[in-house]
Amino acid sequence: LNSSLQMTGRLLVAALCLVVSSVDAQENTETTTNITNATAPVVPYLNGRWKVNFRYSELKGNVGMKSGCQGVWPYIYSIEYEVYQHRGSPEYVLCRVGDDCVGNLYTVKTLRQASPKAFEENCELREHGLLESGFDTFVMTSYARSMQLPDIWESHTTEFETEYGHARDALGKKIMPNTWNRWKVPGQMEVITKAMTPEQKQLVKEKADAQPWGRICDQFDWPDIAALGPGFASPFYAGTKRHENMTWIWIKDISSCRCFPDCMSCYYHEPDTSPQFYRINETCIAQFGDQIDEHCDYKIVGVGGGPVIYPPATTGREVDDNGRPLICYQYTQIDGFRTLPASKVLIPPGIILKGAASTVPLPWLSILLSMFLCLTLEFSHSFPPSA
């Protein structure tokens, strides 16, 4: 009788396993089908280590006032970051190499296409301060106390932006930086209007889908101090507090293609954009045996900058004619390249991002878990009941 009951139990467990695995397999098939049939633009896969260069090439002060600007320019900072991202997901974490980005309450960021809407929504002032920098919280709060400045200098608020956010001429009018004025992203000005024909609207839509992705107008403050590690606290900026409004755009880099330099002629400047923006003609490089997604990597181009504050307590600098800390308005040209591929940079266990949590797709993890539970139940049936 016990043998018959055990056999019946095994058959029931096997049936349960079959049903659960079939359901999970069907869900996996449906998920794959949805992804395959999706028409949304493909999110670039940027997981890896990146070396980013910040070239401070344009610095100004208020006309007729003492300026904090000093030193020989351009001055270049080079910083290594790791980007953590699951393939196909726009969510990512940016972590400076050597930082504990798990213990330091990392910030999940979202890649966006460089559309007019993205710039409109992200580039207006969002109040920000040192805690948005992503650097060590203890170091940031310690620096904030050491500045010994009134509250208005603590963070970039609307009041600060109105009073000190821009360099001004002798008449008090804003001096707009050429670096940003000339920086035009591909597709940024494409807008669908009612007057367009269906064919024109479709063309704009296709161009919009091809717009590059990026870190659009990330706004934060950070102190240029030795505590951040090697490469920081140069003689020109040591102890300063920097306000940043920074954009990185990822575009394909012809020099990373397998066919380079033979296919250099396949690289062309995007009309009506910044000199930094080039595109690769996919038909052209195909003639050299390369596919843009398989054989060409991304690079970073970008701009950033904002006012740099020189607190006397941390820089030893004097104050201006009105008794305020000196300011230098700096603007930055940015470029970067991947130095380690995605396969060499693993996402730390403590960082949670949307997307597959491992190299095994989530639906198949469910199948494996179901099979494990079923085998556990089967194994338990192989023992006689305890007395």
C-alpha cells in the first residue's frame, strides 16, 4: 500500500512539474515575442568601464568684479567610471572607480534619447547640492560645514541661480557661454507640426528613433578636494565648490570599428550639429565586412559646467568687492571611451537595476526554481514516513 501511495505521489509531483514548467516556458516565449516585435528604439548597452576627460576650456568672471578664475587653460581632469546596466534597460548606475557605490546609497539614473522633450524637461534648473554628487555622504557633509558660508552658497537654488548662476557683463546681463550655445545634438530640433505631410512626419519619426541616448542635464554640486582621491584638487581649484549641469551623449565611434582606419570614409558629420557629432554610414562599413552593432563601440561626447565657488575657509582666497566668495564660471567639453567591456565589469550584488538579474533570463530562472522545488518534493517522497 505504501509503495502504491508513493508511486501516486510521484506521478502527481511529476504532473505538477510539467504544468509549471510549461506555463513558465509559455511566458518566456511570450516575453521573447514581445521583445522581438517591439518597435521602440534600442537602448545602447553601456555596461563597462569608461575613461572620461573633462576639458575646462572656457572660463569667465563677472565684468568689473574680482574673478576666481586662475591658472593655465585648458585644464583636463580624467576620471574612470564604471557603468552598471542590464542589456535593453535604460536604467543604469554610474560609479567612480574605487568608490563604494553600494554603501554610499547609489543613485539609479535613466538613459534618455536626446529629444527636444528630454532637454526641455531635464535642463531647467532643479535645485541641487552636494548630496546629489554621488560622492561619499560623510565627505560631502564635512566639506559643507568647513565652507563656513551663508546658506545661499550651500546649494544651487532658484535664489542662487538668479544671483550668481551666470557670468554677467558690465550692465548686469548674462554672458552666455559659447560652449553651450554652439552645442547642438542630432535630432534635438526635430519637431512634428500639423503642416507636415504624412511622409514628412514619418521621416521625423525615423530620425527621432535614431536620436542618440545620453545622460541629459545631470545637475549636482561637488567639492574639488584631495579627499576624493588622485587627480582632484589641482592648484587652480583645490577647496572649491563646483556647481554642475552636465550632459553626456553616447554615439558610435568609427575608431573602435574593426575596419578602422580603412573605413574612415564611412564617418560623416551630422549636419546642423556640434562638431563633436559624427555618424557612421552602416551601408558603407558593411562593404568592409563590419556591422555597426557588432564591430563598433560607443564613445561619450558632452558638455558641462557652471559657477565655481572659492570659499575663503577652504581655498585661502580673498573675497570680492562685496565681501562674497570669488566665483569663476567654467564650461567643459567632455569626451570618453570604454576601457573595459561589459564582460569584464560585473554589477555588484548590492546594486538593484531593472532588467535581467543575471545572464540567465528571468523567466528561465523561474523554470529552474520550479524544477528545483519539484525535485525536492520528489526526493522527499523517496523516504518512508517517520514512525
